[in-house]
Amino acid sequence: MNRPSTSPTSSSLAPRQLWTRTRGVLLVLGLVLIGGIILATMRSADHHGHLDPRSADPNGSRAVAEILKAQGVTLRVATTLDEATTAADPDTTLLVTTPDLLTDRQQSTLHAAMSTSGGRTVLLGAGPSSLPALAPGVTSAPSTPVATREPECSLPAAVRAGGVDLGGERYVTGDHAETCYPADGLPTLVSVKNSGAGDTVLLGSPDILYNDRLDQQGNASLALQLLGSRPHLVWYLPSLTDASATEGDPDGPSDDNAAEGFLSLVPEGWLWGTLQLALAALLAALWRGRRLGPLVTERLPVAIRASEATEGRARLYRKANARDRAASVLRTATRTRIAPLLGVPPQHAHSPESLLPALSARLPGTTADPKDLLFGPAPADDSALIRLADHLDALEREVRTS
């Protein structure tokens, strides 16, 4: 018996065929990946995050930082508590963007530096978790939406600025503080004199520092007066990566703050690039999986000879060792062809009760067992399968010649 050819078939693609079929998809994915990386890199070079003086995003603060620099104010960005407290002095304004992110130990250290520096400290959105340590005597009230509010106070900076966009935290103070921009009777801006020289300014919301709000109302005027009253400005961006955030704190930062700190470490451009890549992968999956539902019959693009189709199917059966399936196909085809010759209706061609009596009457002297031949078990090996095919051919010839 001749061994079957080992040349590639539809069930075993050659490397060249596999490359031809997949190169288009790989090219598209490669271009999307390269484009996403380039875009993310370009965006991450210019965008740094919320209230960052280097960020040109709508919620960044690059605009006010550039104006202050143009007016001669030197600006320094601090990301650790040590940098912020070391730079504090009478000629410096210290801006703390997220005081509630500081631990109790950090707040205590910062307050000590604020009290002795003699400069100005501006706290943005300080709430119940930071007010007791950073602004003793001031308590927080329920927050209010940001809206245009009038100063209603005698603080020179507020009087010159007029109406500004403030809201967020509201404060309850004593007689020792200057209060402005009230919302339902409670101020959203508070100025408190420190025990020594200098003062602490509480802003209920940071909106006047945003790039997209700086040119509205009197926001720019108030922001420049509060931050530009001294020749130096330290812009403190608290971060959970600061070593002082865990020193002396056995519990460490909370899970919520840890998650916020982790996301703040990822440049915005990379997050946007990751989103683009995920969307591209989803579209590619939908494109490649567009054939949904049951299979449909399609015309072949070329004519295939019956011998080639038979040979290809035989190779598939052999590769899968599907002798049972191959034997079933051979027997079914033989029964279908001999039934009309024996006068058996097509619908009864595969019924032993109808086909076998007609076959015995037609070939009374046959030596082979027609029941075992047409309805028997699957062959045990390839040799038995070949003998079965030969016997079925012989039986069909007998029926046709009888």
C-alpha cells in the first residue's frame, strides 16, 4: 500500500501560507501600537496632571505659572515635604494643592514650618482631615457647588479681584480670621494670621487656578495676588511616593489614597494611549470575528476536481485516525447507490429491514455477509478499512451486473 503524501494540505498550513494570511493583521496592529506609543509620548511630554504648573490641560495650571514668571516671581515645584518645608521663608509663598492627602505626621511638620517661616501658605480645598492640624480654630462645613461669588469683605486682594469662581469647602471661623466669598453665610476663602509673621489662606476650591477658568471673572486677579505677593513661590504637589508619607505611620496610607497616588504616577498620555490600544484591539477582534451565526453555503472561487476533494478528505480522515467516520461514509454511499438498483425507495436505503431482504433476493448466492458489510462495526485498523472498501466495490459491481 502506498503511503499518503506528506505535502501541506488545507489542514496543515505551510509557514509561507500562514505568513500570507496573517501579515495584514500584524501590520495593522503594529501600526496602531507604534502610533499609540508616539502619541502617548508626545502627550506625556506636555501634560503632567491636575493643578500641575507644567500642565497645559484644562485642569492644569500652566497659564497662571507662566504669568507669575513673567512678573518676576520664581517658581519651584516641590513633590516632597522636605523640599516644601526647606524652601519656606518670609519671601516665599507656599502653595499646597491637596493638603488632605498628607498624613498626620506630614501635616504636623508642615504646620510647624508654616508658623515659623513668616511667609504665606495657600491651602487648596483643605477639608476635615487637614484643617485641625494646618488651620487650628477653623472647621469645615458642608461643601457647595462652584459658582461666581462676590467678595463681601475688606481683604484688599478680594476687593480688587471682585467676583470669582469659588465654592467647594466652606469654613466656620472665629473673629481672628478674614472671611470672603460667602455661600449661604459661610465663607469659601479665609485668611488667618499665623502666630508669628505671615498668614495662611484657605481656598474652598482650586478652580481659579485652572487653565480653562483663569480668564473668567476676576479669577486671574485673585490668583496672581494670592500667589505673587512674594518674590518666590513653592508649588507643593503632595505625593504618596514621598518617603515622609510612611515614616512613623505604622498603618501606612489608606487604600483609597494609595490607589489615587498610583494613578497620579502614570502620565496622562500613557493612560490615553492604553485606552486607544484597547479600543484598537476590540475593533480588531470584532473585525476578525465578523462571521457570526450558522455557516452558509458559498460557491467555490475555483473548480476542484472530485478526485482532489476525495484525496483531501481521505488525508484528513487519516490524520485524525477517523476510521469509523471513513467507514460510515463508504457504507452510506454504497447503500445510496445500490438501493435504486434493488427497487428500494431512497428513504429506506439505510434501513436494514428494507435493504437487506431486497439484496438477498437479488444476490442469493453471495458469499459475503451483506449485513456485516453494509451495517457492521468500524474497522480495527487501516488494512481492515481498505478491505472494507474493496468488498463494498465488489458488492456494488455484483448488484449492477446481476
